[in-house]
Amino acid sequence: MKFPLSPSISEYKRAFEAVLPKLTDMHLSLLRAHYASPGYVATVQELADKCGIASWRTVNREYGTLAKKVLTEMGYDKPHNHDGN
């Protein structure tokens, strides 16, 4: 099955709405901090500092967990390369 390279905004919106009840307080804090960052850009260390998280590694792990929830909801259960395989 081929997958588009970039899901649409509406696909992301639907996926985030579906996973919202499953997100932890940390996930929500990270998303809020990321959204509040200039240009919506932040390093994992900046997010850790803004959220009061001791290690950037925790941010990296939690963002990965959040991303997996969203991608699974969108039907991407495993990584794909540029041609969808």
C-alpha cells in the first residue's frame, strides 16, 4: 500500500483529536511549549527547560511516544521510506 509523503492538515487534525484523550499531561505540556516557541521551533533541551523536565532524553522519548500514537491513528504503523515502502 502506498502512503502519501505528507498527510494533510485535516488528517493531522483528526488524528490529534482522536488521540487527545490518550495523551499524558507531559505530552500536552510539550505540545503547548512547542507551540509557544518562536516560529514553532524548539530543541529538545529547550522543551525540557520550558516544561521543567530534567533531561532532554525524556523529552525525546515522550515526543516519540506521542508521534507513534498520532501516526498509528493515521494508519502508519511502521516507518516508510520516501516511496511508501
